[in-house]
Amino acid sequence: MKYKPHDYQKFAVDFIETHPEAAVLLECGLGKTSITLTALNDLMFDKFEVRKVLIIAPIRVCKNSWAAEIAKWDHLEGLNYSLVLGSREQRLAALRQKADLYIINRENVQWLIESSGMPFDFDMVVIDELSSFKNHQSKRFRALRNVRPFVKRIVGLTGTPCSNGLMDLWAQFRLLDKGERLGKRIGQYRDAYFTPDWNGFTYSPRPGAEKQIYSKIADISISMKTTDHLKMPELVMIADTVELDEATATIYKDMEQDMCLDFGGDSITAANAGVLCGKLTQLASGAVYTDGSSVMRIHSHKLDALEDLLEAQNGKPALIAYWYKHERDSIMQRFDCREIKTNADIADWNKGKIPVALIQPSSAGHGLNLQSGGSTIIWYTMPWSLELYQQTNARLWRQGQQSRTVVIHHLVSAGTIDEDIMKVLKMKDKTQAAMMRAVKARGKA
């Protein structure tokens, strides 16, 4: 297919080519993969500035996005790539293969650097979903940081750079600029821009810190919103309230107050606030794992509400986002549906062969093009992660969606933690939106 880039895509390509360190903060649907590949192609074969590139991405994105985009566009036919996936032997064979681009999943970054026995001789690194390196204590971050001085060029791609707040930014930009802008150590960053909260474990930005941080990173960052550059379908967000019966509400409140429930032969116990949060989320959706790892079913109110929504679809396809395995099992027992896991599942969904599909955000929230199969998402249980939430919604609300409207339903059990999750996602989005505006590209639409 002939590549006909939009003006904003040309702008982004030029930015990557002229900035050895680049944070490209593109919202879903703007074509970040084709943009980056075009820049890589130019840098390798027109400017001869790059010889060997490592691309780090979520495993599904490696296969379903990067490899597919290279095969899709005619101007990239000269690019050779090797997928560094599979068993250890398969990964080693892929690394020994002569190629321009080596595409590896982020879980194997530490292995590549510390255990593969292969030289780390890449002169350029591309990190797709840069936000997956936001944890400065993770093994993947530390391994990549150790070899960062040997990399001439680096590009970080993400649409959700600070989904959990400004603290997320340090590790990401530490990899990009080796600590030049936000400090070489996390302690420097904290001392400069944050104050400790009462608990001593979390931090809040100092007055004016937001603006100072954004100005520090602006020279190597561009941000673009989908709605600024593409004609997108209308996005309709709906909170569908699920009323709990009195007995269920009492069980929920008992768990919330006592952090335990006793069901005769089995119990549900929350050892700390984090575990309690998970138990309450499960209870709000109808079932919960017990201390004995069995599933205790409490109510079916969300299943009933889901049934009403599916009936209202009148045969129109719907994508259901779930979080816990027992939720998937309950949904599949009640409805004729299919989980999207494989390439065949993706193809069948996009061909309209799956009227009701299931998706797990943490395993399928990135890189899947599902916009041809439907325009409705129903959140059975919402995640706390803004990144997973936005990425999952972007499977349908993206370029190529044929429907004029994409509808996102949220099943929210009244008086439960579901309401808190909704509020937190909105609050986090304000922080992220502020950053995206601060470093927003002023190119032509």
C-alpha cells in the first residue's frame, strides 16, 4: 500500500529524525508505528545514521503491529526485521539472523542485556509504550539504563506518559536523556518537585512543579491528540448504575468495615488495604475469591445489567472488558461469547463473526486493531490504571472506525468501590491531559 502521510505524521517523522532523544506522545490511532518506521527507514537508508535498531514492545504489539506495518507499506519494503520471541533457542536464533530491526517483547529486555550472551550493539532503541518503563525499580528499567550510554539514538512512544501522576515521568525520561532534564537519581527529582505525604510513602507535587517539569522536557517531546488531527467518531461515555439488593449491600459493607467475611466452610479475608481493594472490586461485580482460592458467588446484578445492555444492542457487536478470571467464566456461562486471544479471534471479530467478545485489558489492551468489528465497549469491571483503560477504549475509538459513534458503557455498582474507580480515572486524566497540552505539537492539522 502506498504511504500518504498526513501533515502531522510528516512533522512527527521529522521530529524523530532531528532529535536523537525523542519522546513522541501520540494518542492511539495517530499511526505512531508507521511514523516511527518511516523515520527509521530514512535514518538507515537515506541518511545512513543508523545501522541496527532494537524495538521493544508488548508481545502482541510485536507481532500484530510492528511486523504487520512493515509488510503493509510499500516504502518500507527494504526493511528487514527479526522477531526475537519464543523460547530461548528461538530468541537466540532471531538475534543471530541478519536484519535491520530486531523486535523484542519488554519482558525479555533484561534477558537480552544480561543473560543472552549476545553483544548489545544496537545504535538505536525504540520503546513502544514507554510508560511500561515508568517503574525505576523494575529489572527491565535497570538493565536498559545500564546500556543506555552505548545507544546513539532513542525514541519513546506512548499516549499515556503519566497515567498515575507526575512521578511516572522520571524513569521514562531517565532512559531517554540519561537524567539530563529531570535528574540522574529519583531522589533528585523528588526533592526538586515534590513533598512527602503524611504517610511518608507517597508524594505530592509542589506548587508550580507541573509547569516546571513540562518546560524541562518540552524540547525533546511532542504531543498530539487524536481529535486535533483526525476526524474521529463521537465518543459517548455512559455510567450504567447497578443497584444492589439489601442483603448484598450488607455483605459488601461488612467486608468493607471488618475486612473479612465468614461463609461457614470458607472465609474471605483481606490482610491489608490493597487486598481489601481487590476483594471489594470483585464483590461489586458479583463474586470473590475466598481464602481457599475457590469462587464465592454473591450476586448476579451486574450479569443481569449486562444482559439488558446486550439485548439493547439488537444484534450489534459488543466488546466486554473484564478483569478477573471468575468474571470471564460467569459471563461465558450466561452468554454466547468468545474471548479475543489469537490472531484468528481478531480476524473473526473484524469480519463481524463474533457478536459478543471478551477482552482482558492487561493482556490485550495495547496494539490490537478491533475497530472494524464493532463500536461498543462494555466495562464489566474497570481497572485502576488509566493507561489500560484508555488503551482498551482505543481498540474501537480510533482511525478507521466506520461508525459515527463509539459508545463506552461502564457497569457501576451503586455505593461500591466502582464509583471510586470512576472518579480516580477522571482525576488521573486531568493530570495527563495537562501534560499533553503542555508539550503539544503546534504543527498543521
